[in-house]
Amino acid sequence: MNEAESAPGLGEIVEDRLLDGRLILRQPRKGHRAGTDAILLAASLPELDGGALLDIGAGVGTVGLAAACLRPGLRATLIERDPELAALARRNAELNGLAGRIMVVSADITAPASELAAAGLEAASCDAVAMNPPFYPAGGTRASPTPNRRAAHVAEGDLAAWLRAARRMLKPGGLLAVIHRAEALPDLLAGLGTGFGAVTVRPVHGLADRPAIRVIVTAVLNSRKPAGLLPAFVINGPDGRLTPESDAVHRGRARLAAYQ
């Protein structure tokens, strides 16, 4: 880890490494920090070859950068409304030698289509969209006093607005991948009822004998395929260590198929 620096609205910035050290990530020491959710979501995306990925609510860029690191032909756009986090995402792209395949846009994905187009985000331009949206509605949990953690965990709008934005940005047949709390599954399914098909759900368990803590949900725009339920993914074994499958995914040595 290199010497720490700071950003006015984010506090101390430190360097971490993910994917067995292959992904360099500058991020705030306090508040919301990239981890398992982002890596699982990135591992759930298809190859896409030279396709275009949009990472909505990108933060410091973890999902899009991890996906690009694992897929040499992938191009990704990272959209993040906090300008300081967007600046960190841009720097992280440079640190990882990915600046040529990554575009960072500082904007709100729920802004009018004309504003997004002016920022370089044209409708129906993406082969895949990934999102790790704020987990809680406003008033649904005790908000963190740390601004970037509060913004990452507590939504100012509703989940439906993010899903509408994803629908607008995807090409016909494009894939949406979302990781969320297991309790949010009904809202996700309701939001995907318009325009999407081939909905697939993979439960994610912290321990095999405990209820799921996350769901990875994918859907295909304009598809008529039926829904599917995939086998559960278990993060930790009884000893508290990562399971072999989980360890391989965290190291970037295995993918996590979450789509039909």
C-alpha cells in the first residue's frame, strides 16, 4: 500500500488490491469500500468480447474495472454522480492501464436523456449494464454519518428509476446484472416486469446453513425466455474461510455464471 493521500469530501484515500493483486484500487479508507459484492457482480457478467458495459453508480469504479481486467476486449463506461469518486475511478483506470477502454462520466443516471446524451451516454448503446444500487430506501435504515457510505447505502430515489435507466441504455437483447439484498428481490422482479425477460436469480449465502444475504439477478431486454433459479453461491465455509469456489472468484480465476 502506498502512502495515503486525502480528498476534501472523502477523507483519507488508500490503495488496495483485488483479484489476487491484479486490480489496483484507490478508495476512501472510511465509509463505503469495495469488496465482495462488486467482485461477485463483475464475475457474473458475460464475456461481451469487444462489447460495451455500463457500470451505474460506479463509485471508485470497482465493478467496471474488475470486469475490464478480466475481459481484455471489454469497453466500459462508469457513471458516478459524486465528482470526487468519479475522479478516483478515472485515476484507477489509469493506474490499471485501462484508460484506453474506460470512460468515466460524472452524472446522475436518472437525469434526463438529453443530459446523459450530452455527457456521451446515448440511449440503446450498451451491450450490458451492471449495477450495485443503494441497498436501503430513505428512512429504511440508520444512515451512516460518512457521506460516501451514506450515498452508497441509502437511496435518494427508488430502485425503479435505476431499472428504467438501464432499460433506456441497453441495446435490444442486452443484459442487465444487479446485486442487491435478498429482501429486495420482490422489488427487483416487479421492476423487471416491463421490457425484460430471461430473468435469472442466484442466491448468495454468507454460510450454507444461513438465509441468503444477497441475490444476483440478471435479465435480458426484450427477451421472452422464462425465468430461472440458479444454484446458491456460498461465500464462506463452516471454518469462516472462503469456500474453494468463492476463493477462485475473488481471485479472478473463475467466473460466476448468473444468466441463461
